[in-house]
Amino acid sequence: MDEAVKHSCGLFGIYGHRDAARLTYLGLYSLQHRGEEAAGIVTYDGKAMHTHKGMGLVSEVFHEQTLHGLPGRTAIGHTRYSTTGSSTLKNSQPLVVTYAKGSIAVAHNGNLVNAYELRQQLEANGSIFQTTVDSEIILHLLARATNKEFQDDLVECLRLLKGAFTLLFLTERELVGVRDPNGFRPLVLGRLNKTHVLASETCALDIIGAKFVREVEPGEAVCIGAGGLRSLRPFKDQPTGRSHCLFEHVYFARPDSHIFGESVQAVRVKLGRQLAREHPVEADLVMPIPDSGNFAALGYSLESKIPFALGMIRNHYVGRTFIQPAQEIRDLKIRVKFNPIREIIKGKRLVIVDDSIVRGNTTRARVKSLREAGAKAIHMRVSCPPTKHACFYGIDFPSKRELIANRLSLDEIRTFIGVESLGYLSLDGMLKAVGRPADYCTACWSGTYPIPFGGEGDKFALEKHAGQGRC
């Protein structure tokens, strides 16, 4: 992955377990790949909500003492990468409020495309916001609802939202999981004995020994309480097509997960096989850019019959705390994170496979390091089409102007990154690799957006709004 693209967020919730906080910690640990900026857990012990949040990785934010301070048999947790609002502690999740009907916490994965309009309306009616994330809007809408039952408040609130929203709510009575009608982001339901679990991916169920039950359906709200599980359909009179994010299969989700009814690793192998059929080349080795290119490269190798090799090793311990080198030696960051194995690479014609090229700078630096390790020729293959359009549904792509495929031709990109040949998987070829191809959003490649939005899109729009003295 060209590191200009950042991850989506991770959600985990559990109802009715004596070690709810610890299991949530483990669930978030397995979802760390979805967000590395901040993490948080909220529990309810029958009397009060308990919260701990912090900036950094899950293992940095939580320790035995902090988990001991999170009593209760019900919990929700969140790992964050900011797609709306700055990376600050006040914007970390879950968000918790106490209002006339009690306490409630929310954790959100996705982006609301009508966040700016909703916030303007709420502020005009007296709402005061504490954060600059779109998720807080949901809490204000719930607090203003006047129905007798929370279920009716929830339905009223959800019907006002537009965009991508996979949500977990923790109330004083229930754990609630919601997917937007398009189903942009995944959410799965599991069981651990008599305990219900909700998570962004099945890998979070695996880590605690829970069994996968099913996916929460697009447009469904699953309510889990003392009486068991019940399903609501808040959007049943708002028919819409499904728009699962195909980039989840290409990059975001862990390869050991099942999402959208498919095995992630199996889809990636099929992407690689199709890539080999579309862009064959004579070469000595197929090697991935680890780790997101691993299974696509394996698929390319299997289809092309060119031997597979791990010619580059990724240092998994280079994270957000790594000390940045001085400007004049900034390429060292790439060298620290990805180190070529000279004995494998020297004198070889390589096919290198990655999931995407976004800005192109990181890809260019990696190609340079392979040249220095003695590669005879380098053929770049990418397991998705050229990324030409921004995403407004929960992925922090750079602006359209910064996307290399939006500015340069295929041959110009090839020259910029410094390879002998460059081949992207076609959109049709990518869709062949997944079941039910009509159910997927391809906006970042095709420019066809399933939900209309206004303007260019800006993750800091709510902060700019606040800076104008209107919040």
C-alpha cells in the first residue's frame, strides 16, 4: 500500500460477560489495523458508565490497571483513524453523554455526508458541541428526540443520517449495532457461549473464541438486551442498493477475516490470478509489497507459474512513534520499514505486486531500494484499478488533486515510479473476483458515487465551521 491512504475504524461490542472490558481489549487488539491513532472502551456496570480513552495503539492505551477500572458486563470499544476531525483526544471514541433519558455511548465507523448540514441545524436550535467529529451529531439527534422509547428515538435519528455509518450504541439497557442501508462498512455478529458479540471483522471474534453467527444486514439495527436479540429495520421504506466498500477486500480488512460473505484472503488470491491473466510478463520471481500485497502476489504466482518469493521484509515495529529522520535523509523511513533481501533479488527480473498506488511517492522509494539491492528488471502489478477519485464514505484518501492516477497517464506513472512495466487490474476484472459484484461501491476507481454529496469533501470541514465562531 502506498501509505497516503489511511485505515478505517474498528468497532467491538459485547453484552453480558463478566470480563467484558478485557474481551473488548482483545477484540480491539485484533482490529488494530483499522486505526492506530486512538483507542477507547466504555463499560456499563448496571449503575454507571465507565470510560477510558487515549491516543496511540491499543496496547499503549490499556493496561491491567485501566482495565480493572472498567467494571461491567457490557462494553463497546473503538480503534480510530480520523476520517472526520483532527487526531486529538477529544475526538477519540466511544463518545459518552448523559441526558434526560440516561447515559449513552456511541462508536462510529464511516462518514456522514450530510454532517455539515445537520450540525448547522442543531447549533441553530441550541446544541453545543464538544468535538469536531460527525459522530457527536448522532448523540445530539438522539437527545432531541421526544419519543417514549429509545427504540423509536433511534429510528428517528437514523433516518436523518446520510452516508456510511456502522454504529455501536451502549445504553443502560442494551447493546445496539447498526449498519447503514448501503452497508458500506462491515459488522458481524458472534456468540461466546450465551454472550452476544458485535465486531467490524470476524478476526475479532476468533481472538476471543467466539463463533460467527451472521453479518448484520445493511439497513438493520440489532438490539441485544436482557430479553435476547431483536432486529429492527429503520430504513425499510427507503429502498436502496448495496454499496459494500470493495477496498475492504483489496486492503483494509485482515486476510483472516470473512466480510461481505467472502473470505478476504480468497478474494485477494483471485485478484492476483486475474491480474496475471490481464498483465502477463516474463520474469524470474513474483514478490509482494508486504503485507497487503501478499495474497494477491500469491495469486499472480499461481496463475503465471512464476515462482513466489518474499523478497522484502516489513518491520512491524515501526509505528506512529517512530522518530522521523531529518528532511535530507527522509528515505530512511522507507528503509527502516521495508528491507529488501539482496540474496533473493540480485540479478532477478521481478514482478512486484501491491494493492494500490495512491500518491506514488512511497512506491517510488520502494522501487529504488529494490534497484539498489540488484534487481535486473522490475514489473509493477497493482491488484485494483487506478485510484482517481476521493472517498467520502469512511476512507481518508488524499484530495483528488493528490492522486497520481488523476494527474498522470499510465506511462507517466510508470516513469515516475521507475519500473519497466506497470499494470493495473481492470474494474471488470476486480469485480469478477467477488461474489455479487453489483453489491459493491467502486467510487474511488469509477467516480460513480452511490450517495450524492455536496462539494469536494473535507475531513476538517466541521473544524473550519467551528473556527468561524458558529459552535
